[in-house]
Amino acid sequence: MGGRSNSIRIIGGEFRGRRLPFASLPGLRPTADRLRETLFNWLQGQVEGAVCLDLFAGSGALGLEALSRGADFVRLVDQSRTVVRQLQQNLSVLQAESRAEVVAGDALRLLGRDADRSFDLVFLDPPFARDWLESASGLLENNGWLKSHSWIYLEQDSHKDWPQTPPQWRLHREARAGQAACRLFQRDTMKN
């Protein structure tokens, strides 16, 4: 048993209603359906044709939802080989391998390098036990990973205080659901 609890459901778009398994690992917690639905409502009109980066991908719920809703390309990053294998299998099941790339590696180390491309939309949802949002935000901003008006989604434990984010990021929306809190920012390069 437990198969249903170890799967995510795509909420909208091309793969709507599809259930996909995710690796059962400690600390791996997919973004709740309610928060995902809220986020993608906020992003209406921004996802189609977007180039997306899903850091700390885990179940892939955010990146796969973006693919389903018409993103041109999604890069999913996770350091667990088990997670990477499952994400690759899920992309194969969806026949979406040509529109996505799974990268095995440490997200913060990857962000510490100069970007090989910039992204329209970035999902930052690290394990709740880790305080990686502030570091990841700074690295995204400073190493060329963002376009001039990128959207950046942050998710963390609702009991934590929000970390500092780069001054170029303008808070667009925020929400809470259960143990999770999220914020959506838009980068504004006109702001200093």
C-alpha cells in the first residue's frame, strides 16, 4: 500500500490528472496540490514558452507541472541519484525528454558557477530542514541565472522567518498552506 501517497498528480495542462511516482526519501516532500494550484494561477500567462529551473527538484512536482502547462524547457536539479533516476523515468513516461534535462548534483554548487543559460522561471524549494534559500537566491542573482524579468518561487517551513532576498526582487504574492509558506518574486533590473 501507500502507492498513492508516494505519487504526485499533475494539476493542469497537457498531462493533467497524470499520477507519477516519486522516490521515498527522508525529507522529500512534494509541494502540496493547493500551493501548486495557487502558484500556477499567479503565473498564468508566464509559463507557456518559458525556460524553467527547478532546483532541489525532489518529486519534480513544480518542474513537471510547468512542462505540462507549456514551458519550452525545464532543467530539474537534485543531488540524489535515486531522485534523478525517478525524474528521468517520469519524463520518459510523459514523452517529454526533449523538453527537459535532469541534472545530478548539488544545487548550490551548480549556482556557484557562472550560468550556462538564464531562466524565465526558477523554483526554489529546498528541504525544510535546510536554510539554503538566502544562499541560493544570492547565487541566482549574482551568477547570471536570471533574465531581467524572471519569476522566482520560494517555499519554506511556515514557522521560519523569510530570508533576505536580492533588492532587485519585488514580492508579487505570498501564501501559506499547512506547514508550507511560499512567496513569488519578480526580478526588476530597474531597481537598485
